[in-house]
Amino acid sequence: MSFRNLQPDKIVDTIVMLERRIAERFPNSSLSRIAHDLYDIGQEAARRSARIRRPNVALRIVVALLIGSIFAFFAVIATQLKMNDELFELEHFVTSFEATASAAVLVGAAIVFVITLEMRIKRGRALQAIHELRSLAHIIDMHQLTKDPERITGRGANTASSPERKMTPFELGRYLDYCSELLSLVSKTGAIYVQEFADPVAIEAVDRLAVLTNDLSRNIWQKIMILEAIVGPEPAPAAPPVENVEPR
């Protein structure tokens, strides 16, 4: 296995493991269902990215035929032109040159349009998939908004509209940590689309997705740091006893 490229199947495996951890810690929770949706999106990302980087042979044939038809049309017109002395007179020459230049610009723009059609179709598919991941990142952030670590101190009375808080400090820390991991995997899933599709617009969209998930994760980690400041860090697991072995 190469460590120079993202492996979509490994990302999906990581999502599966995270979904399992969330379901075991918080069974039947909305966060576990979000992890399952991310698993579905991750599997679809591998298929979508494969379709995006695969050449569209049918479209390329149509584009080649269209470009060939344009050149054939102008070749026929060129053969019908009559070369005479009037053509090289200044007034006629300027008029003919302006018409030819305008036609050349229009034809060139048409050729560029049809040549870049496949790239623009692929870009649209990639941007649509990245937009889905951006929406999922905001949904994950919505689930941690009411997870305020300062409320575990019991200061201040709840109101009728206060969210229900049943988590222990340990469960709250795990919940926030799972949200941060989900955001990281959202960013990694987005990177699958541009790993072999070097389109500047799609790459910029993935970079913006990474900035979004990093900013949201930074806010979550601020809550985790506040939680640790209130209740202290988790105790380290006890080391296994060391047996005294007498030298032979």
C-alpha cells in the first residue's frame, strides 16, 4: 500500500470504525446516524471520483465530429471564394479582414467551449458532491452547539427551553471528540474527488471545505479544553504489574 495517495477504501474503513464506536457509546443517537450517512457518502465518493476521472469517450467523439464539421464548413467556403483584383483593394480588403477576424473569434470561442465541455461537466459533478459534504459538516456542528461544558458545574438554573443534559463529563468529552473526528473525515472524503482530478476550481472548493471543518473542529476543541480545565484530564490507564524475574 502506497502512503503517497489517499486510499478511499481506508477512509471508508475508518468511517465504519468511528460509526461503530459512536453507536456503542451512544446507541440510537443522531450522531451515529450521521456517521452512517457519512459512510454512505464515503462509499459513493469512491464511485463518483472514479466516474469523474474516467474519460467520456462518447462526448469526446461528438466534440471531435463537431470541430471537424466546423473546419469542413469553412474549408468549403474558402474554396468558393473568388480571388480577383477587387479583393485586394483597400476598402474591400479591410471589410473582408474584419469579417474574417470576427468569424475566427466566434469559431475559436465555440471550439474552446466544446473542448472544455467535458471538464466543466466533471467539475459540476465534483462541486455538487463537495457541497453535500459542506452541508454535512454544518449538520455535525449543529449537534454539538448545545454541548456546553460549563453546564456540568450546575451553575445557573435551567429554563423551560434549556436543552436536556444527561451526559456525564466523560460522555460529553467523548461526544465532542467524535464530532471532531467526523469533521476530519468529512474533509478527507472531499479530498478523494480531487486526488486524480486536478481542476483548480474543484481543488479550491476542497480547500475551502478543509478550512471550514478545521474551524468547526477548533471550536469543538476549545470546549474540550474547557471541560478538561473543569473536571481535569482523563486519568491514564494503570500500567500492568511488572513481575520480578530473578536472573539466572
